Amino acid sequence: MTQFDRRHFLGSGLFAAAAATIITPERALAGASPAGWSLAVADVDADVPEETLQLVHGKVPANCDVTLYRNGPAKFRRGTGTSGHWFDGDGLVRKFRVGDGKAHLTARFVDTPKRRLETKLDAIVQPGFGSSRRDGAVVNGPDDTNAANTSVLMSGGQLLALWEGGSPAIVDPETLETKGFKTFRRDLKQMPFLAHPRVEADGTVWNLGGNGKGTFVWKLNPDGSLGKAEMLDVGRASYFHDFTATARHLIIVLQPWVQEGFKFPLSTAMAWKPELGTRILVIDKDDLSKKRTYELPAFSFFHLADGWEESDGTIRFDGCLEENPTFGQIAASALLRGEHIKAPSPMLTQIVLNPNGKADMKTTRISAEFPATDRRRAGQARRFTTHVAGYRQTPFPHAIAIWDWKTGRDDKFDFGSHQLVEEFLFVPTGSGERDGWLMGTTLNLKERKTELHLIDAGRVSEGPLATWRASLPLPLTFHGTIA
Amino acid sequence: MNNLQSICTVIAMCAASISTASIAQNAAAKLDVNFTGIEEKEGAILGVVFNSEDAYNGKGAPVRQIMISADKAEVSTALEGLEPGVYAIKAFHDIDGDMKMSTNPYGMPIEPFAFSNNAVGNMGPAKWADAKFEVKPGANVHAIVIK
């Protein structure tokens, strides 16, 4: 097969992965009882109709009027088959609505061709990041395998369920009903759109799609219309799940986890080549042909936080950097089998791109993931990064924290080993960078229920101001948005 | 996918080389091909008809081409004077009227396409074995959902 499916098909972030042969997994905890944490990757069999959550702790601030949308995979098993990777389950969009002192939850699966086909066959057949193509699979374009399971974006009043290898799916923000895939322009059907768009304070959205040697740059205007759509040569077929930006520049981090051909599962088509080092491209938002390049020692990563530029041209951004991609290559697949393969911890690290062309890394030595910031400050200097923390015996974090880059300290609350902590997002209530709440969810393994928490962002270590509990456990989400 | 894209190539480049008149002389069968499920009522349905596995797989020419205005949800064409036998059809909806299967910047086809028997391809065109159907002497009808 040629142009259609080999060189370009799914020529995207999802569509690259690892030569498992070069990885030597340390199955440190393989065989340990999966009884507890495996609820994090359990199946949900049906949509969740709206329910009122039970307030189990604290008091709801009177002025709290927030909707949190979250997305994550929630169906991994059908018939006798199981998805090959945590990243390949069907996306379940959850809406947590807090207002009038009450909280409500609704959750609905994104109605994708993949989900419809697999429901009909009662089998897991579609290929993905870590899943093979099985009998009955139908793959005639990226959106046939689209799991719509990674994040959500509100753009121009439209709620989009994001994956990374194909189109966003349009979801009704009230009912969560799927309205088909979003086509920004007729000739841009089936184009990859990463699940990590960078949103400027005015609502302008920048995103990338696809990670062959060329990627695609998307710019959406604040009203959701298409502002820019251009191919960009990045020179190396690195896998990237995320990128970042300053007010003036896009920053693309090219880890040496590179695509070498095309095959399913996609995670077997990429090789870890640390000898190449990690390359960082800085691209002018107004003229994509203007590029600068920085070189750093090899690291792998999934997530970055917003960047900014100082008056002398120094660029700073942070991310959760890993020594190698073992987690994405094999450990995230093992989770679905109830196995915990120890992978290098992601470390919260600041990357500094100096005007002299040299780049530096400043690690906090803090194990962290899901960095989040005050979105009003996108592209501007900031002092804090919110992150999950408290990695211990399970593969998942147990704490939420805000790192202070000035003092070099975390303000942290540990929910305990019975709680698996998901991404928390910042909800501003005042002008300061800590004037607001952190809102996020956990999976309480003791109660076997999902919980929603509201924390004072200025006093994280004091724990939640309010905690609500759902009637059921939902598997862990990846990302969300505040509306 | 060479073969899918060859639908348009074959139509655009080989059409002139086929003489429907000469084929018609020995024919004893008529085939009505109905295309249904057309969502965007513009452009045309373009198709190619093959009478052998080799030709279907790109090692030969089609015996007929189809070009029908796609102005309704269902459109049809009559192929007169076919020899009875086994055939298969590849078709796509040329919405923008450029006579080509349009692609996105990564080369992915973005116009609806279909095969006879509504056979489904897998990272490529449907197989001959799945798409082939018999045309008997006299009147025949074959329906294809194009999506």
C-alpha cells in the first residue's frame, strides 16, 4: 500500500511508537494483586444519566458556578478481547456541573465509527496506538480508528472531543450527544488534530496534527473558525502528544522516539534512539518558515505546560520529562492486564532556551504529571505549575500540588493511597495567579466511587473545600476543560 | 492506496481507450447500477467496471466507465450490451467535479467511495472476491451504497 495508508495514513502523533525490542522492562510489580487500582481502567457499559452528586465533605463556596468537562477511555473489553493499550479505549465525556451549591454528573460515550463497529461485533477489532488490527476491523481512514478519548476543547461555543490521530468529534455541551466529526474545511477531513491545543487568553487556538517529518499547524479564531492551516516541515518523525507556545512562538519538542515506517499497533512502529538527543524547534506564529533550533540530551515526554518569552528573548516552559518512553511503549498496555511495569518517573522540569542558542534543563526532582496553569496567563510569565504527584506503589498518583518556581517548593495535598488522582484544572476567582480554585476528580478505591473536589488554589495543603461523590466509579480520565 | 486512487486515474486517463460500441456487439446482458446514500447532491458518481480479477487489481483496463450526475440521493445508470459473466465495480463520488479522488494534505481520500456488493476494503480497496457479482443474460440490477 502506498500513499494512502503507508506514507501518510494516520501520519500522526498516534501513529508512531516503539520498537519493543529495545526496551528491557523491569516488571517490578508484575503479579502484584491488581484488585485495587485496576478500577482505574475498568469498563463502563452504558452512558451515565444525569445524577446529583453527594456532598461528602466541606461546604460549597457560594459563588461557585463552574462546569468541568473531562474525557478518558472507558471501554476496553468486548467478548473475549481486550484493547492493547490504555490509550485505545472508547472516549467517555463527563460533565461535572457545579452551581447553586449543588453538583451534577452526566457522562456519555462519544459515538464513533470504532465504537459502533465494535459494539455490533461485540469484539475489540480496531487497531490503535497499542492495539493490533483484528478480524472484522474496518480501516479506511484515521477516523475509523478514532477513539475520541483524550481531551475536550471548547472553541467558538462548540465542545470538541479530541483524540490525536484524526478529527475532533463534535459533542453537544448540554446533552453530550455526538454530532459527528468536525471538518474545518472540506479538504481537511480526516486530518489529525492533537489533543493538546494551546489556547490564548482571547480564545485563539493553536494546534498541531500529525508527526511525520511534516506536521500540520492549525490556528482557530476565537469564534471557532479556521484561521490558519499549513503543513510545516519539522525534519524528524518524532512522536509528540503535546507541544507548547509563547505569545509569539510555537515550540515543538522533537524527542528521539521516532517513527520508522508504518504498522499496527502504532507503538511498534517507533524506535527510541537516545543518541539523536532531543531537538526543540521554535517557530514564529506569524511566519511558520522562521525557525530556530535548540539541542538537548535525550528525554521522552507526554506533557508540557505553557511557555513564555522574557525581554532578552529567553524562552521558558516546563514539562514532565521521562528518561525514556517505557510507559507509553509497554507499561500503559500492561495496565489493562492488571500489571504494573515500573517505568521511569516523569519529572517536572523547566526548559530554558537562551538567546545564545544554548538550551538548559532545570529539574525539580519532583515526580509529576498533567501540568496545568492559569489559562489567562497563556504565553505570559508565571510562577506556578499545578501537577499531580505522590507516585507510590500503584501506577497512578495520589496527590495534587502546585509547584512554586520561585521558592522551589510544592504546596501539596495527598489524598491517601486509596485515592487515584486525576488532572486538576485552575478556575480563577481573582486576578492573582493563586486566586482561584483547583477543580478535579479522583477515583476513591475504598468507596469504589468517583469524586469531584474543589480546592483553594492558595492553600492546596489544606485539602478540599468541598468533595462530592458520584454513585459509581468511572475509570481515570486524561484531560479536561473548564467552561 | 494505489488501487483506490486508481479509480480516478483509470477514469481520467483510460476512459478514451475503451470502445463501448465494440463491446456492445456481442452483448446479451443489461446491467442497471443504482447508487444510493448520496449525501451531497452535487458533482458526479464516477465508476469503473471490471470483468476480471487482474483488471480489477490494476493489471488491465475496465470494460466500462460510469459517470452520472449526483444530483439526487439515488441515481442510476444502465450498462447495455454486457457479456454475461462476473464483474466488479469501483466507484467514488466526485463531489467537487475535478475528476479525481480528492485527498487531504496527508494524501487521505476525502470523497465517498464504494465497491460492488458494498464490499468493504481494509486500508485499501475491497478484494475482487468480495466485490465480484454475476451478470446473467437479460436484465440485471446491482445496488451500491456510496458513503
